[in-house]
Amino acid sequence: MAEIVLEGVTKRFPDGSVAVRDVDLAIADGEFVILVGPSGCGKSTTLNMIAGLEDITEGTLRIGGRVVNDLAPKERDVAMVFQSYALYPHMSVRENMGFPLRLAKVDKTTIDSKVEEAARVLDLGDFLDRKPASLSGGQRQRVAMGRAIVRDPEAFLMDEPLSNLDAKLRVQMRTQISRLQRRLGTTTVYVTHDQTEAMTLGDRVVVMRQGLVQQIGSPAELYDMPRNLFVAGFIGSPAMNFVSASLAGGTLRTPLGDLPLDDRARRALEQRGAPPEVIVGLRPEAFEDASLARGTGGPVVTATVDVLESLGSDAYVYFQAEGGPVSTAELEELATDSGLRDTGAGASQQIVARLDAATRARE
Ligand code: ATP
């Protein structure tokens, strides 16, 4: 079993700064877990502690049931894939991929067959005798993956492996990594600051900020039930809109107008002991063109199109909301991406907010 379990793991650097604080995380055998968060939040440090590239200041790390705090990287049976690929320029693809096995004194016939097998899985068969310099970024990335695969390790640890690739290749490689991980069933911990990667690749996602875990959950849980404002604003693109609101009986009074609460939502707020002042998070898809909306019961807001970004299949429309019970200066910019006509920048249109597509978060 290649479970990875962190208990109260903390990293304090010699200068006194604490990069990772009291992290508890249990990764199941075969699970694909993503560490995501803004730059400097401690995700690489966490991964490096699992790999053995950084000491653990406090806490316990277990891999496959063994406490590995004091084991050297090579004794942990994990394979790391770096953003830089870290290939040896003077070695062929075949030699690069077989390198970890040569280090482990595996016999040549076994190395050859493992390299051939990995090359087949990664579609690198035609490149085995080439040097890294003559490969594209995506091919080099695959060689780096191949070097991890040949060892058949307990776990893959990947630190932003796609960030040197262009946008199109990133998407291709993302799918390939997902397929490969499912096929091999190897426990994988993957660091990224890209929330699309996090949401598409992970069985579970760990959102970090300033060394602290903010939430651990499936992509759907993070999207639908963010535990705090940070997660709510970090997950989702375009980002969630936030408006302040006061609770008055069965209604949320917001600068956009009154949002009626259904019984379930009211009960949930009561159970949490919500204060009279709350913050309402409205996902972009919570807004609809008022002329097309069918009895949603939300307030109709007159808004001016600020910026319109057309992506072909979707359009992101950024609005400045007008009117309403408070002045525009107090309103957040609204972003919406569904059911809206392309009326062009500067145009005014009526939009309606649906509370069933809203997420309430409170810090
Ligand atoms: P990025 O996405 O930018 O790589 P990250 O989330 O991976 O960021 P880490 O590299 O884990 O962040 O760094 C976490 C914090 O620890 C940062 O504030 C960083 O400056 C600090 N840090 C990293 N290495 C050291 C070190 N050797 N000494 C002191 N502080 C360090």
C-alpha cells in the first residue's frame, strides 16, 4: 500500500519563517491529489518534504505505513517530476529514462524492457536514440515522466510539470497525465498554481494559503461548498462575485436587491448561527438575461457591460451594476458567463441573479 499520511507536518526554515504549518493530510493508495494555491503558499515545500528534499521540522510523514521522516529521498521509493524536466543533455532519451534503474544496479535486459515499455505508453518509441536538445517541450516532458515510470515507484510527486509548455500542449499533456495515472494506479501528489489543472486532474484538491491548508475536497466540493472566502474566490474562473448582505427574515438584502432564501438555505444559515451581516458569493453562472429568465425570483439588476471576452463557446461578460438600493460605488464588479446576449461594451441590459446558483461563504 502506498498511502501517504502527513500528521501535523510543519516546516520552519533556518531564518525562522514558517512555510508549512501543521498540515494533516491522508492520501489513499492510488489517489491523485493536487496541492494548489497562490505563489509562496507552501505547496512545493510540502511536496519536497514528502520527497525527502526538505527536512520536516515537526510532525510525522508515513509512506506505505512506514515513518519516513528520517529516510533519504532514494530510500522513500518515490519518483519526482520537476517543472524543468531535469534531463541530462549528453544522454539519449533511452539513457535518460533508464538512468534511475542503472543507479539502482538493475540488469541491462530489465532496464531495456522497462524503458521500451514506458516509451510505448508515452508514445516516445521513435525518439529513444535522440538527445533532449532535439525534442520539443512536450516530448521532453514525456521523457521526464518516463524516467519516473520506469522505477515503478510507490508514488509520483510532480511539481508544476506542465508550466513550461504552451497553452495547447498543457491541455494535451494534462489529459495524458490523467490517463496515465489512472492506468498505472500510482499514488500521485501534484503541485500547481493553476486551478484548472487542479480541478480537472485531482481526485481531491488541497487548497493552501500562507502555509495553511484551507480546504481539502473533491473538485465539486470545493466549487459548490467552499469553506471560506479564500477558497470561494480562488476556485472558479471567472472568479465568484461577492456582495455583502444583511439577513432580514427570509430574505438576503444585498446591494443588487433582495434575494429570497428558500427554507433549506435559511435553516443552513440559522444552524451556522450566521450573523445579521453576511457575504453572498454569486458564481458567474448565477446571472441570467432578465428577458430570458424563467421565474427565478431573483432581483432584476440593470447593468452596463464593462468588458466582453468571447472564447468561442463561452463569453465572459463583466458588468458594472447600476441602481439598486445602494450606489454603484458600493457594488462589486459582476462577472457572468451564461445566457447573456452579446450587447457589446457600454450597452445596458437587465440581468437577474439566481440564488440557487449562488454559494454562500462566510469567513
Ligand atoms: P510557488 O508557486 O511560487 O513555487 P509555493 O507555494 O510552492 O510557491 P514554496 O516554494 O513552498 O511556495 O515556499 C513557501 C514559503 O517558504 C515562501 O514564502 C518561500 O519564500 C519560503 N521559502 C522557501 N524556501 C525557503 C528557504 N530555503 N528559506 C527560507 N524561506 C523559504
